[in-house]
Amino acid sequence: MPAIRLLTLLLGLLLGYGAGRWISVAQHVEAPSSFLNIISLMLAGVMLAVLLAPRAERLGARFIETLEHWYEQLSPRTVTAATLALVVSLVVSVLLGNLLGGVPYYRWWWNPLITLVLAGFFVPFAVRNADTFGVIAPTPVRRRSGGKILDSNVVIDGRIVELARTGLLEGELIVPAFVLREVQLLSDHGDPQKRMRGKRGLSVLEELRQVVTLRVDDWDAPELSMTDDKLVRLARETCSKLISNDTNLAKVARLYGVTVVNLNEAAVALRPQLQVGDALTVTITKNGQQAGQGIGYLEDGTMLVVEEGAKHKNRSVRVVVLNNVQTNMGRMIFARAEPQSKDAPRENGKDRQPDVTDPTPARS
């Protein structure tokens, strides 16, 4: 840490200056020599600090980490109990100081000593019995951490149900109350298309509740108007993951340190990887941009560009993979159609050769 390193260098500089001043005074060194001694010892202190700075930095970072961990473990009841114990110790110390003030052998340093003794007794006792102070400082309800928060677009999408059935979604799934209200408003919308999406989302939640553990969290932040802001804050406060298909929301959430699971990205990652030379059968549905090219689609929606495939439009053809390209819009596969066999029989019996094994003799 730069602050610890700078503090170490400053400490070495001060120690060198102090040592130089002490030698000058103790040895009664004259002014020019005294100045040179101080400068030399200050340089020596800085060089020593440079050597010790990395170790001091590691020790300082470890101490700060331990202090932060201890601070995070503190509860309001423990702090309240320790504070009240210190107050009682100070009050009792002042009372005892007034009573013992008339004793002939009483000294002033008795007051801090009595305070330390009383604090050593009252503070540990109060901390061990911190639950007794619950009326003064009730423990706030801690939200359960972990789990996976569902966005409305994932609920309406519906693929989350099949993914949950596979067992890949471990832990608890959380539907915030504001997301549930958003889906409900869609189901009551005047637009038939939006109403259908909302009803589909409610049906998905009902199916999901029967497959995995689904909890509706009534958390809300009225001061935030955007649903995306509420999702990010809830995920941060509960240390939960966020499941969403919104790319922009995923980018913002990751900037805040939230782990985002995007079903679209997962679907792309799970697509079968076709290698150069692999053969497959595809239906050519339309012409490509280049002359003679045909376009087909795999079952997962991947576009396949077939050279000389336009002549096979609306037919299934066997192709060989030539290249596999990953673009911003998705994955594209380039292939060429396998040549058709020339030994295939002609239609309607055209060009049919006579059977040379026919035993019937030819007429003369």
C-alpha cells in the first residue's frame, strides 16, 4: 500500500534526523560537521526504510485486513454493551476518586488505574451478556445472503424452467416483489401481445416453484425509480447472483461487482462446436448475399452459408464445414455442398439400359 510505504520512508527520515541531532549534542560536534552527520544519517534512514518498506507493507496490509474482518463481525448489541460498560466504569471511577480523595496516601494516578480495573471487569462481562441489551439495540433483520435473483425478462423467456430441471441451478431462486409486480402489470396490459407475455411469465413462475426452491422477496427501494437499479442494489446487499438477459444491465451490474448469469450467453457457449471437415445435413431456405450462395440454419439457430447452395433451395443437402467464424452477431458457419452421385437412376426410366442377363433370345 502506498500510504504504508510513504509512512515507512518518513519514519526512517525522522529516525535519521533524530540520531544525527543526538550525536551532535552528545559529542558537542561543531555546526558544519553536525550538519553533515544529520544529512548522512537521514540518507541512511531513508535507505533502510526502502529495504524494510515491502515487509512493513505486507504487515500493515495484514493488520488492516484483520481489523476490517473484526469490524465486520461486530454486532450492534456488542457495541452497545461495551459502551455502557465503559460509561459505568467511568462513573464508578469518579465516585471512588471523590471518596478516596481524603486518604493521605491517595495519588492522582489512582483514577486512571481504577478506571482500567473497572473497565477490565465490566466490559468483558457486558460483551458476554450482550443479548441482555437487545431492548436498547435490537439486532436488525439480516437478509439471507446468496441465491440467484431473477429478472423479468428471464421469467418471461421461459428457458429458466428447463435449465432448473437439469439441476444446473443450485441454491435458492429469488423473485423480488417489484419484478413480480412488473410481470403482473404486463398480464393485465391492454396490448394483447404484452398481456400474453405477462401471463406466460406468471405460468413460468408457477412451474418453476414446483421444480426448485423459489422465494418471493418483498424488498423494495422506493427512492429508486428504475427496476435495473433496484436489481443491482438488491444483488449487492444480499451478495446474490443476478440472472438476466439484458446485456446493458449485465455490464452495469458487473461494474458494481455483481455476478451476472446471462442465459443467451450460456446458450451460445453450449452450442456444439463444428470443426472443419465435419459433414451434416441442412435445408437451404434462401439465397445468400453472394451469387450462388445458399443459407440454412441449424437447430439452435446458427446460420450456415453454403457455397453453390442456391440451386438446392428448399431442399435438404449434405454439406461439409469449411470454416467456423465467431462474430459480434453470433456464430457463422461456411460450408460447401457435397457433389451428388452420378450413379443415381434417372426419373421416368429415361436412358434405361437393357438387362444383359435377360435369358430371352432376340428375334432374328
